[in-house]
Amino acid sequence: MGSSEKRSKDVVMSDIPTFSAENLQKNLKVIQNCRTFLSIIAGVLAGIIGFTGLTGFVFYFVVMLITSVGLMAKAGFSADVYFDSWNRVLFDGFLGGLMSFVLFWTFAYDLVHIF
Amino acid sequence: MAEDLVLDTAIRDWVLIPLSVVMVLIGILRYFVSKLMRSSPSPDAKIVKEGQVIIRARNLKAGANFIPLRSFRTRRLYFSNEENGLLHVPKGQGTNPQAQMFSDPNMAMDMMKKNLSMIIPQTLTFAWVNFFFSGFVAAKIPFPLTQRFRSMLQNGIDLSTVDVSYVSSRSWYFLNLFGLRGLFSLILGDENAIDDTQRMMQMGGFGFDASKSLGAEKDGLDIIQHDWALPRFEQRAESVLRKLVK
């Protein structure tokens, strides 16, 4: 992801924020892909381990937090260079991954425990 | 009541997995079919010109702070001048695009094709699920839900004492419908990430209404306050050059 995350903010004219729109979008897409992929894997894991009920959702949020931390670390802890606001890095795509998580969680749980 | 129903392995082999596989395949099929059927619309010269004017106006709006005040004002006047400004649409001509859109056979066909390609696979799959896979417990969802969901999730199962977590295959279909969106965005590339649910939400606001967008751009341009963003750029350029030379 290092080479594919482009700098979206020009450092020279750093008084006024200028963003390259297509780099910004590319970065956001990268985040979304990461989150989707990880939510699917988290679902399969949760199903295999056998979480039920609230524990499963807690697990999902833990995984999402780890994702956020990982993304921030990859972006060098300075979101300004790559994104236009911190919130995008941390919270974008939380709920979108939830449905995939539930699907794969149900699937894996059933495959392993019920049948 | 029944703590842990033990379900037949055959259900897993012949219901859950085939249903998921079928839905994934139908999604992929629909993506490719929509790609093939995308008819290239023959562009109308006037509409293209208006579109380009809008793009120019938007660029001016975006870069307004990087050009000196007088140049900005000149350009803005060119666009929004009352007599022959590009964005000024006299009141009479405004209402055409809507009528034109519906009488133009190409666009109507496109909209219909898009609608059909979305609705038909869904309806067919739903009917198939109902016909073949009804009347038994299909899966257990790993989290508890309240009793109100029972009628929604368990509609084929007529026992009222079964735990709400045990759902019928119809709810497995819906779960797949929502959950496979993420999977599609991963495997089909990023451009076709939107699936049924999002497209259904987009169905409301349609119609490229040229005159309204021209008027909107003109208002947007008029509102801008010019804030000269490079007041000391000579000094800044000098400092950058010094850093490079050092």
C-alpha cells in the first residue's frame, strides 16, 4: 500500500490546503478495500471460534479498531498528507463491513457448529 | 426450548452453499451483461457543449483563489453576463430537457434496461428460493433477536417454540443479498461496487436537467468571494528555490 497511497496534499503551498481529488479518492478506495477484506476474514474467524451474540459484535469492532490503527501507522500517523480529515481514516466503512461480517459469521458458525 | 438443534448435513450441502454460490454467480453475470449491453449514446451536440461549459465553470470555481482578482472577475463576467454570458439561460428555453428525455427512445430504453437487469434476477432468485427451499430451518444466526423478528425470519417454519435464531432460507437469501455487496466490490473491481440496494436508493433523483444545472453554476459563481491565496508567492518561491539549491 505504500506505493499506491499517493500524496494528496501539496507540501509546498502548505498555507492553503490543496488536494488532488483523484489521489484522495484512490486513497479512500484503498481504505475501503482493506476494511471489506478484513471484515470478511473477521466474520469467518468469529464463526469458527464460535462467538455468539454480543461477543461477536465486540469482536467486529475490535478488528475494525485494529484496522484503523494499522491504516494510521501505514499513513505515518499524519493523516493530513494523505487524506482530508482524520475521521475518514478511522471511521469510514465501519457499517459497510458490518453486513459482510454478519453474513460470513453466520456462514462459518453454521458450517462448523451446527452441521 | 431446544437448546441446540442438530441440523442435517444435507441442508448445508444443498441449501446454504448452493444459494450463496448462485447469488455470487448471478451478480457476476449481471455485471458482465450490463457491460455488454451498455449502448453508447449518440451525443447531442448542444448537450455536450453545455456540459463542457459547466465543467469550465466548475474549474473556475475551484481555482478561483489562485488567479488575481481582476482576471477572476473578467472570467466570471464572461460566464454570467446578462446578455450573452454562457451560463445565462433565458426563461423560455429552460424546460426542454425533461420532455426531451422521455421522448428520446434511447434514453428511455437505457433506463428500462437498467431497471430490468436489476429487478429480474432478484425476482427470479427469490421465487426460486421460495419454491424450493421453504418449510424448514436453514441456518442459525449466531446472535439473538427479539420475538418481533420471528414472523419475518421464520416464515416457512410453523412451530412457534423454536428459537428465533433458527431462520428459514428466505432470510438466508436476504442476508446474502446485503452481505455480498462487499464481496462484489472486492472481486469485480472497484467500479461496480454498487449493487442492488444502493441502486435502488439512487433510483429517485434522475434526469440530467441542463438548464437547472446551468443556473446553479451561475449562482455558485456569483456567490464566490475572491480570496487571493498567493499573496507572498514571490517570497515563497524564493525560499523553495533556495532550499533546492542548497
